[in-house]
Amino acid sequence: MTADDILAAARQCLGTPFRHQGRLLGFGLDCAGVAIHVARQIGVGHLDLSGYGRTPANGQLEQSLDSQPCLERVARVDDRLPGDLLLMRFAGDPQHLAITAGDTLIHAYESVGQCCEHRLSSMWAARIVRVYRFRGIE
């Protein structure tokens, strides 16, 4: 498995409508749904994040990601690579996930109503609080 495989799987999600806790490509995905779709497509094992509200709190999302056997935490945010899973904060606790494609992000973004890819601007980079890598990337 390579970063290109991860990005190809993430790009399959583009255009899928945003749906909170959505898990169905073409019908509805949220940001965790994109990560789950990618994990399934690349065959790294079971990844699931469930039982979270629209705005996860109390470290819920971090704890869930830290417990996923198919993910490993990258020590420094600046060490992110294409194909990594980004945990982001808008306000309060981290509450959003995206896949980095280097200079762009792929994610289900409620504000635009669908899965999209756009530039990783300095504003978006400042939101990154943790980086996770799928285990087994070559």
C-alpha cells in the first residue's frame, strides 16, 4: 500500500454529500466516514469512529483515533506526508478529520455540503493538532 493508494481511495469520495455519521459512498459521508472508506479500500483492517456528536468534546475523537490498530500517531504535525490523516480543531476540542494530499486536503466538509479537495492554506494548516499514518504504508 502506498500514499497514492490512499489518495485514490479518498478521491473516490469527492462529490459525496455531507451527512453526519454517514458511511455510504455516493449517498452520504462525514469526515470520519471518509477515513473509514479509505481504510476499507486499502485493506488495513477495521477502522471505526462512532457515537460522536456533531462537535466531539472531552477528547473523544483523539481517544478513538489513538485506539485504532490501523493508525499510528506521527510525532510532529510538521512531519505529515501525503496520505496521512489529519485531526483538526475549529474551536474547542479537535472535531474534524481530513486526508492530506500534500498541498491539498480531501475531506467531507459540512460548510460546502459534500466531500471536497482544496488547497491546504495556512488557515487550514493552523487547525491541525495531530497527524496519524495508516500502518503499512510503503
